[in-house]
Amino acid sequence: MWSAGSRDAAVDVLREAVVAVERAQPADVTLLAQLVREQVRMELALGRPGAVLALLSRLEPVLSGQADLWAVRGNAAQRLGRHQESVQAYLAALHLRPGEPRWMLGAAVSLAALGQLEAAAQQAEQARALGPVSPEVLTYLRQAGVPLR
């Protein structure tokens, strides 16, 4: 459906599948996580971060152990300008899976937006210590006033 151009219909099918799996008792967390990953990918591709944030917030009790979904939640909150929520989500993701530079940078961007420049610098420097970081992200952080080395 998605490939044929019926993108809204494809998302609707996934929404229905997510609800069906969510209602099953006990819910199959692995299947639910797979369906949610696909739904949030599609929702973000369609420019719907609000739908992503609402879905992941609703399913937090069931999917709280999924690091990548916390990171997606951080991204969606960031796109909506909800930076405190974004930081919390990225930090939850990093708690579950430390050492993900992209998530550290996501947290750094939202921390900078909140004016927490030292904390943003700490996240960015940790990401840099793990490997190369996009020069564009570093430039953005510097322009936001983040004191990077």
C-alpha cells in the first residue's frame, strides 16, 4: 500500500494492527514493537511527529524497554519543540543502550534549546569521543552557544 502511494491507508492498517495487538492479553511485546517501529517510521515520513509522540506516550508502559523507540520519541518531541520531553526520552534511550552518539547529539540539541549549555556540551563531547560527529551538528551547537572544545 505504501509503495503504491496509498500512504494514509497503509498507516491506517498499521494503526489497526497496533490496537489489536495492544488489546490482546497478554500483549506480544515483540510484535507490538515491530508494528510500532513501522508505524512511527511512516508517520515521521508523512511529517506527523505529534502522532508519533501520542502513540509512544500511550504505549510507554508496554514498550518502556525499547531503547530505539525512546530515541524516536525524543526526535518527535524535538520536532515539536518540546525539548524537556525530548531530553528525557533521549536520556531514557541512553540509559537502556549507552554509547549511541546520535542519541547523545539529540539530547545535546534539546539541552541547548533549553539553555542548558554545559549539559549540552557534555553530551556532544561524549558523542565525539565515540567517533566522528557531523560538522553541521557541531556548527549548530556552537551557534546555539554550546561551549565545545
